[in-house]
Amino acid sequence: MERRLERIFREIARRIVQWTFRRIESRDPAAVASSFEFAGQTYRRNRRTKKRIDTRFGVITIKRWFYQNVQAQAAGLAPLDVRLGLFANRMTPALAEVTGRLAADLTQTAARDQLRERFGSTPGVAAYRRIVADIASQVRAEHDDAAIAQLSDWIEQARHSAGKHKVLLQVGRDGVFVQTRPCWEEASCGTLAVFDRSGKRLGTVYLGQMPESEQPTMTARLTQVIIGVLRQIGPEVPTLRYVTDAGCHPQTYFREVLAKMKHPVSGEPLNWSWGVDFFHACEYVAKLAGAIFGTASEQANQWAEEQRHILRHQTDGVSRVIRSAAQQKRRVGLQGTKKDYDSGLNYLKNYRHHMDFATRRSRGEPIGSGITEAGCKVIFNQRLKQSGMRWHRQTGQQIVDLRTANRSRLWPRIWQRIINRKANLPVITQINSATNLLAHDENLLPV
């Protein structure tokens, strides 16, 4: 009974939507403009053509006026398609919103199955990919501005929170390998998280970029979002913290961009601090322990555990770990390889000034880059690294953009920006007042 009722109500809704869309434009050629200008191009009336549109209630068919571009071999235009905001010239925004979320989380086959079962929409593979590409391009166009607005809101919320700590904006960046068509290549993931005065994380914005030489796009986007947030939140700057591993691109970004960054309004230098990820440091402590006492030995495990506690809880703990490693080497020698010993010791020595874990913990600041590591997992690994998957950079980027918008909780804000865009099309048809109201009042026109 429930399924029969659902089919009946959906069919009623589909017919209402179809009837509404059919009445927006007049059928009478005398009531329709013979030509108009749009986006610097001139269009002349051609004929009424049939159109199939995918909606949340199924497929509808309408006839709308098609205008030919006066420029030779230039694409024509159907004004009604523009007014309805159709994606890939066939899907309404209401259904496209769901399609974008499905594409972000599900494979192509699973997403198309969901569209067919839930909405009666059956785009072919090529049409589905065109729709996803159109959705992703519009989402990306609004993504970073929405991210700036969202981060600014979180910072304002954090300022009014209770606690003994300062408001914190933590930035992270890391690489993740994905299977592209030529080979495995390194993509990049950036994160921006806001912590309130109690040390609670209010939210995280993710940025993702498919493999690119030297990663200039990620650098530009991450910097643009940071500058946009600082410009929007006013002169009161939160604590600025950069936590990542000691990889090549993360180090370069701190030294070349963050360390030299100035406030976009006042021009004053910004006090960015860089912290090495605690858990990466612990990996090198374990490597030291294995080199001194032998890999996986009881003594190595016990010594590594003691040094991890010192590193985490004692002021200048990294210096204590370095001294302890040198003492143990003199006492028992090396049961492992000298290469592992030198690697672990040099890592701790080179980045000791970025391992003030006890001080950071006392300030309520995170000491690990788990937020960024999780970003690599949820943005790339869970979707792009399933069995047998290989990606072109362009199509992979489309999915990444949809996932970052969804996982960053930006989707409602982005979609509101998309559907509120105004297409400056002239009125091409004279219709009765009731239908005119329906066609131009965004609160009444079904989207």
C-alpha cells in the first residue's frame, strides 16, 4: 500500500511540475520576442523544440522556444533552460543537488542505480558524467568563498566560547598517492580547523587537489582561503598553528608562504608556528629503539614507550630523548643498523625546535596532524582508491571537489549560492500575471 501511494503521489507531483514548466512560456509566436541579447551575444527566434528534463519526481517533457545565435557556428540558446538552471542542459537543480552528493560518495554504477530507484531518472553513462562535471564545476566556483564564510563563522563562535585557551586556527597539509591513468602520483590535501577556548574543534574545511607538479594550485587555494578568513574576521587574530609532517611540500609551504605572510588589512607580520606531527616523531623514536636494542625486542619496546612519554609530557622532551639515545648507544652498542640509528637521530635533531609538544598541550593546542591524515583518508582513499580504480586528473578532481564540499559541511551554503544566481535574461514572452509570478518569483518556482 505504501509503495502504491508513493507512486501515485510522485506521479501527481510530476504532472504538476510538468504543467507548471509548460506554462512559463507562451505558445503564441506573436507574444514571444523575435530576438534578444544575452552575455554579449545576439539570439534570434528559431522554433519551439521538445525537451526532456529529469526532476525529483521523474522525467517530464516540455516544449520551449529555441533561439539561434547570429554568429555562424555558435551555439544557440533556450531561455527557459537558463531560467530553470538546468545542469548539463537536462537536470533540475533539485535533482542535481542529490546527484552531486551521490557522486561524491558512490561509484558511478551505484549512483545511477540510486537515481533510477529513487527518482526515476535514467541518464546514460555519458550523460551522467556530463551532469557530474557541470555540478562539480559550479561547486568548485563557490567552494573557497563558502569555506571563508564558514571558517569566519566558526571563529566568531569560538570567540564567544568559555575556556582558558585562545581561539586557534590550525592549518595542515599532506600528500596522498592515487592511481592515475599513467601511474601512481601524489595528490595533495589541505585542512583548516577552528578550535574554541576550551580546546574543542568546531569544524574542519578540506581542500583537495589531484596530482600536480610542485602543487601550485593547492598552495594558491590554501593561501587564498587563509587570507580571506583573516580579512573577514577583523583585527583580532587567533592563534595561528601549522601542524604537519616534515615532508618536502609541507616544509616549503611554511617557509615560503606562512613564515612570510602578513595580515591582509594591517600589513603586520603574522606569527605562524610550525609543529611537527607527534606521531611521526614517535615513528623515529621507534626506529632508534630498534637500532639500539634490536627490532621488536622487549627492551626496545620498553625504551620507546618511556621516550614517547617524555617527548609528550616533559618540557624540551626531544633533547632528553636524544641524550638518552646517545647514552644507550654507548652502553649497549647497536643491535640494529647504523643507518636506522642515524636516520632516527637526525630527524629528532633537525626538527627539535618544532617538537615543543608539552608546551603546546598546556596551551590546549593539538600536537598531531591527525586532522590532515584523516582528510587524506576521507577525501581520497575512501572514494578514489577502491578496487581497480584509475583516474584521469580532470574527472578525479571533480569527485574530490564534491567530496570536500560535502565533508566540510559546506554543501548547503554552496548550493544556496548556486541556486540564487540571477540569469540576466530578458523577458521573451508576455504571459498572464499568475504565470508570470510563478516564473519569476524564486520562492514559488520549483527548483
